[in-house]
Amino acid sequence: MSKDIVADTNGNTEKLVSSEIPTFANIPRLDAQDSSFFNNFLPSINKVWRGSVLSNSLAVLVVRGTTILLRLIIVFVIAGFATPNEFGRVAYSIAIAEIARVVADFGIDTLSIREFSILRMESERQIYASAVAITKLILGVIIYLLFLVFFLLTRREVTIDIEAISGLLILTGLGNNLFFNYFQACLGVTKIVFPVFVNGVVMTILVVIVFLLKPNIFLMLSLLPFSELVNFCMLSRFFRKEIRFVKEGLYFENISRLLKRGFPIAITTVCVVFYTRLDVVILSYYFDATTVGYYGIAYRMTEPVQFIAGAFSVSIYSHISTSLVNKCHDLRELMRRYIFGTLIYGMISCLLLVVFAPIIIKELFPGYIPAIPVLQVLAMALIFRTLNNSLTAIIQAHGYFTKITIVAIWNLVLIGTILWFCVPRMGAVGAAVALLVGEIVNTILQLYITKRIITK
């Protein structure tokens, strides 16, 4: 008999042979209506900003923004006192750690947001959260060890101390996302805003102290996983006030079923992160760390824009998932407003970066002036990348994970091909051009899928 534990309609739990971790199978899709996608495509967007989604989105911005801002401060401080070659090593190790974290996540973050949005019974949430926690721990440890082996086999440095520290972001990121995804799904991120913000302020002060006393790359970089570890300890306390872990979620059947559910999403997210970070990998193959450093600082300057778009897309995903369950009648109009608002945001962000970012580089980072052309191309790519975040959230909220997987695989092949062609000939600018072309194609494909969803 299976050891899966599920709750009946009265909230009791019992062992069932055919039980499953709650899935998306019964989520309703939108009813077909007569309006087409482009009718009234430019409506006012004031309704998007009302209600709990606004407060939750602002809370997400603060929580995620505190983490991203601290990371940017540390990265830019390191760029300020390190040589472009040294900074290139830091940028490369962080980029590989970002890829490794997504691989270790195995699609569970995306899946858990939607599941937590749907599950209503406390016993179901406890079992699901327990399965997610143990799965993240197992995968995180395995991927971290593989991360270290990768650098031992490929790096020319005598030691991999920088890489070992960057790799810890895999483990801390997986742990924090478990708690964050739960509060995000419940539109309750406001509950954890204050402690995360305070931790960010304290760590920023610590960064300044370390910089003034001893500007060391290893010490400065160590503050990143340390700050995330502190966040993990604080968020776990808030999480345990609402959900406790139970042993039923640790059964092998539940873990294997979770991995099967996350597999198509994992393929998608891994493809996405590969085609967004493959640029650094191929650059490091053809050029030295200095060129990677130029590209790295340009990419990091676009990161705040990507972060805001990503945070908002997570709220879109959670909001639409919940609205589908509740059968909201104005959902199609809401999705149009989300798309239009994201497009305007991307265009404004591109303009600001093109105008002001070169000035910042010339004044604060004169050693990185060759990064300006790269930054300008990446800024144009942001218009499409930010829009793609929202389109992906809409499509995945409807449960069309396979469609997104196909698009992601196509984008990976396309961008990989363009990178192999452009990077040897154009260097860092070629990598940025490849991302721009890839994001444009991605937008076209996802708009087509979204149109069919909205008009269905």
C-alpha cells in the first residue's frame, strides 16, 4: 500500500493506494468569448493596481529588491576595487551559480506557487511543503557538489575559493524560495517585508565596514550567502507559524511524484536560464576574464529592471492562478492590462538605461568604458525580455507548461546558434546582439500562444 497521505473533505488524513500530491488537473480554463486579442488592446490600466495584488507586488519588490540591491552593491563595490580580470572571475562564478540553482530547483518553485495558490486544506499544504523541502535539500546538495567539480575541472586557478562561495547561493536560494513562494502564493508577502528589509540594511552597513577596513574580494562575496542564510532563519520562523512540516511529505512516493510534476517545468526553466546566461559561458570560452568582466558589469546594470519585471510577473502568475480557480469574469481584460503595462515599463527602462547608464560608467567605473556598447544593446533587449516575463506567467498560470517548454527549447537552440556565430566575431557586443534577437523571437512566439488563450 502507498504511504501517500491525503486529506478527505472533512480535513482528515488517511493512507490511500492511489493518492497523489494535489495537481492542476481540475483547474478550470477560461471560457471562450467573442472578443479578439487586439480589440481594445490599449485600455486604461488603473484596475491592475487595485486590491491585494498591488500590496503584494509592492511587498515582493521590497523583499526581492532588498536581496537584489545588496547583490548589486557587493558586485559594484568589487568592480570598483578589483581589476576587470578579477571581476570577470566573480561575474562568471555567479552566472554559473545562477544556472546551477535553476537546475537544482527542477521547476519546483514555479509549481509550488501554483499549488499553494490552489490548496485550501492545511493538511494538504503541510504534506506538499514537506515534500518540497526535502526535495530541495537533496537536489541542492547534489548540484552544489557538481558545481565544485565543474570548476575543479575547468578553471585554471590554483584554488576555487571564489567559486565555492558563489556556489553557496545555490543552497541559500533554494531554501529561501520555499518560504517566499508560500507567502507569494497566498498574496501574503507583506508579512515578511520588515525583517527582510532590516536584514538588507544591516548587511549593507556591513558591506561598507568591510570595504573601509579591508576591501577583499573573498570577504565581500561571502556576505552574499551569509545575508541569505540570515533571511532563511527569519523566514523559517514566520513559515512555521502557518505551516509545520510533517513526516508524510518525506515519503519517497511523494518526492518522486513531485519530481515528475516538476520535470516539464524544469526543462523550461533550465532552457530559459541557459539562453539568458549562455552568453557568459560562451564569452569565457572565446575570451579572457577581462572581456567577461566588461559584459558582466553591463548585464548587472540591467538587472534591477529585470528584477522588477520578474517580481511583478510572479504576482501576475499567482493572481491569475487564483482567479482561474475563482472563475473571475474580467480575467481576459486583466491579462491585456498586464501585457500593456509591462510593455510600457520595458520601453521606459530601455530609454533611461541608454541615456544615463553610460554616464554612470564613465564617472564611477572608468575602467569599464568598453562595456557601454554592450549595455546599450542589452537595454534594447529589456523591452522584449520584460514583456516575455509577463507572457510566460500568463501561459503557465493556465497550465500550458508544455507549450512554454517547446518555446524555451527553440529559444535555446536559436540563441546558442547566434552566440556561436556572433561572439567570435563581435565579442561581448555579439553576445548582447544574440540575446536581443532571441528575445524578439521569444516575444513573437509567446504573443501567439497568449492570443489563443485570451480569445479561447
